[in-house]
Amino acid sequence: MADLKYYDVILKPIITEKSMAAMEEKKYTFAVHTDATKGQIKEAVEKLFEGTKVAKVNTMNKNGKIRRRGRTVGRTAKSKKAIVQLTEDSKDIEIFEGL
């Protein structure tokens, strides 16, 4: 495993219709580092966003797609996505405000 700091774990927020609808239930979706664990994701969210308390974290691994260029076959990069559920008394994450 890589030695990840909390600011290296979360790469960017994922903003789709489904993730925006889930924000009403205090569920936020992030693209995260592929080596990050659920504990590291929880720690990163609580440190990066003041006043948040994480109830649970669900993660999904996505393998890269197979792509061709002539006879050469390769794969795109793999990725990982995390859905973070906040507690009821937790503050909302501010980067999603006004979207």
C-alpha cells in the first residue's frame, strides 16, 4: 500500500444527477486514490471538511476499459469511487452548495 496523506486521498467530487439526488440523504460521491482504504477516506473527509462526521463509506473499484490503436491493445487507467454517508448532526460539505 502507498503511504497516503489525507489530502492525497480525495481526488475530486463526482457530480451527476444520481449523486446530486443522494445529497438530500447526506451522501456525497468522490473519486478517490485507487490504494485508499475506507478508513483513510473517512479520515480525509473529516479533516478536509470542518464539522463533518462520517457514518459509513462505500467504495467501488472500476477496472480500465480495453482500447485499441491499430494492432496494439491496451487498457485505460483504473479508478475508484467512494460514497460517503454523513451523520445526521454533521454539517453539509460546502463545495456542493449552490450546484
